Amino acid sequence: MTRSDKNRPYIVAIDGLSGAGKTTLVNKIESELKQKINVVLIHIDDHIVERNRRYDTGYEEWYEYYYLQWNVQYLKEVLFEKLYNNSKILSLPFYDKTRDTTNHRSISLSPQTIVIIEGIFLQRKEWKTFYDYTIFIDCPREVRYTRVLERDKYIGDEQAILNKYNRRYWPGEVHYIETENPMKLADTIYHTIY
């Protein structure tokens, strides 16, 4: 892994579909690296917009998930461009689920920092050029489905989870795979089976 500009943080994307194991892998990587180097971990899901901007908008739910869940252009400006242009401080909107609001917090950086951005849809056209290295986690569908059914109990019972995923999340993921082809774009594909 080499970076094009050593005067800015090294930017790594860890991309993958829901339930692929992104957070688990990122936590292991961060644990290993932070003993040797400054690591900043950014979970893209921490930066979603308020509920009224991503639900009941008149669009299909998959569209809301892919196109409206994040303010893609704003994050491009305040996160990706600033990182790429060696900003020393990022001021990012963090979503507060209990209040359904966003609050800006600052993150300090140095050129020696490794920034790991973890989440879904990271290789969308608006963001994909900013990474020095991209990993896509490929996990069998049945494993991912089992994980989300176990993990996302906050949605409701198993049927409620399936309904939401069938309407919103899985069609959004299909759109991403078909329009961006993230497995082809990634520098490394990390295959998981459990």
C-alpha cells in the first residue's frame, strides 16, 4: 500500500454490504495499527442525515437508502476533500439517533495518520477517487442475511426485519453493485465465510 502524497493522511476504505463483517474487521485492524501509528476510524453510518430527509420522501425506499441516507455532496466536501487536501481538523456531522439530530464534532489529523473509513457504498462515484487503498469485504449472502436478522432486532421481529431489508436495504445494495461494481474497483477483496 503506497500513498500518492505523503504530506497527508493515508486514506483506506473498507467497503462491503450489510452484514459482511466490516465493523469486525475494522476493529481488528485498528487494534493492531494503533499500537504503532496514529489511526482515525470513521464509520460512515455515524454521518447519516435526519430521519425526515431519508424516510417518507416520496421516493422508493431503496432510493432513499442509497441516495438520501447521507448528504453525499456535503460529506464529499467536509470529509473526503478535506482529508485528501491535508486538513489538520475535520468538522463532521455526527448523527444522534435518540434526538434525530446531527451535531458537529472535530477530529484532529496529522500527515502520519492512517484514516480508515468503514461503511457501505464507499466506492460510489462521488467518493471513490479519494482513497489510497480500498478493501471490499465479500461475504456470502446467506451469512450476511443471518447476521442482519440477528443484529437488527431494533427494527422488530424477524418478519419486520425481512420486510425492511426487502424494501430498502437489499434493493439499494443491488443498485450499488450494478452501478458502481465495487468488487472490480477495490484494490483487495477480502472473502469471508463466517
